Amino acid sequence: MIPFADIQKARILIVDDQESNLLLLQKVLGAAGYANLLAVSDPTQVPDLHAAFRPDLVLLDLHMPKLDGFEVMALLKAAVRDDYLPILVLTADVTHPTRLRALEMGAKDFLTKPFDQVEVVTRIRNMLEVRLLHNQLRNQNAILEQKVRERTQELRETRLEIIHRLGRAAEYRDKGTGLHILRISHISAALGRAAGLVDERREVIMSASPMHDIGKIGIPDSILLKQGKLDAEEWEVMKTHTTIGSELLSGHDSVLMATAASIALTHHERWDGNGYPQGLAGEAIPIEGRIVALADVFDALLSERPYKKAWPMDAALQEVDALSGKAFDPSLVGALHRGLPQIQEIVHNIEAKVLTQYKL
């Protein structure tokens, strides 16, 4: 139940071309404790007044000059749309066709002229109670929807945090910094943007790419951490990190995990078909695999490793250009050049931006 004191605070708009009716209704409602009253005799003012006053109830005469009550209801219905606005029709016309038309136009109840004061107060109170209950339910639903959005965002952020931390765990095993996967993530997003991928797809690839080498947790340390070149047998074992990663990430129906599994499996495929594990070529390689393959190599060239110094940007670009159409999708190499200003910023600044966030 709505407290009567709250009902008395409701806003009521009274529309009638007869001043005597306006004065009577204001007097009756004022005596009943209603203070938020707005009366108007010109129905053409109703749309603007409704927008400014935002009434909880409209008392509406049907037969008026300029605009009749039916036309006013049509205007209000268009303005209110999904909201619930009770309209109490004031009329001396009690014929069935008139009442039926008013109900079809949105009227919720009727007051017959001449007015019975007790009936006026009772019907208005009943309609306002329904209106305020509707508002209460709508507000509760809005609060619940906001809580669901917040919880969904929290779960999403937690999931992404787990993905990044697992990716870093795999990265630490053989490179030791954890920053490589973060740079790859942002470079992949920049490549996707320059290649024209839609925002949602870019975000998924950005979020999934940190897991590209998660399969390395299944590679023996004697191979993964070996100083020097791997022999043929060891190299075959190393290549299985792609299938191991795919197996670890497969089996979940989310787009994010499916993309992560695809990236893990295909980020060592080559445009010319000489990659692994499946020997896919050209556009048979999923776009996410092609993007991360380029981002991975490009960042590796620019990064210092125990076995090499970081390459200058110009030299890294030359190497990528030389591998266009061989290791890399030529269209993505073009996207790399178009997105180079943003990619350079990522390469140079990502460490400062993420050290605090990820507590590295």
C-alpha cells in the first residue's frame, strides 16, 4: 500500500475548457490535501505542460474547442510511449460509443458531470495509488537492472583478469616479463581497428589474445627453457603448445573462449601454408589467428631477449614487409602501417600504464 501522504503529493493536471469545472475540481482536491495541481482551459497547451509538469494523473474533459479530449489523448500517448499515465475522463456524455472510444484511446476511468465530490476524491485516490505503485515497481526494476549490469561487468572484469593472469603465467615460463602478452593484446586491437573490424570483434580479440601461448604450460622445461637451438624432435614437441592451448581453452560456448582457443591453435599458421599445426593458408586461417601472429612477431622483434637485442622500429617494419604474403596476411601488414602511430604508442608506453594495474 502507498501511504496516503505520498498520494497527496502526486502531481495532477486538470484539463477542461470550463473555468467553473476547473475551480470546482481544484477546490475539492485542495480540501482533500492535494497540493500539486495544475489547471488549464486551453487543451493546445497540454503537450508542453505535460512535458514540464510530468503529471501522475490527468483529469481530461472530452468536449473542448481547438483540441478535443480524444486528440489530447493521442498526443499524450505518443509522448508517454512506454510509461503508464492514468487519464480520468471528465464528461457528461455517458453513451457507450463515447466511453468505448475513450478507453481505446487510453482512458482508465470516467467521472460523470455534474461531479459527485466524494466520487471525485475516491476515484482519484484509487487511480493515483495504482500510478504510484507502478512508479515504485518501475524504480525497483531499474535498481535491479543496474545491479545486474554492475554484476555482469564485475564478472566480465574478473574473467578478463583471470585470462590475463593465466597468459602472464605462461609468459613468465620462458620470457619472464609478462608484458609481451599485454603489448600483443593492445597491438592486436590496433591492427583490428586499422583492418576495419567492428568494435565488438576487436574487443574480443584483444581480450582473448593473452592466452595465445597458454599451451606452453604443457611443454617440458627441458625443451621450453633450453639454451640454444632445439633439435628436430624437440621442435615437434614445442609445436604442440598450439594444440595443447586449444584443448585447454575449448569446450566453452562463450565467444571469448572460442576465440581464445582459435588464437591458441592458429597463431603459428602462415599465410603461405607453411605454418603449424594444421598448415592452413590464406583466409583459411581465422582472422584472429592472423592478427595475433603478426602482433606476436612484431612485438618480439621490438623486444629484447637474452639471445638478442631489440630491433629498431624501421628494421622490424622491413622484416614484416619482407614476410608479407609469406608469413603474414598482406592486408594486415597494410593495416600495421596505417595503425603505426597508435602501435608505436603501445610499444613505448604500455609498461608504464600497466605496471600499477597488474602489479608487475
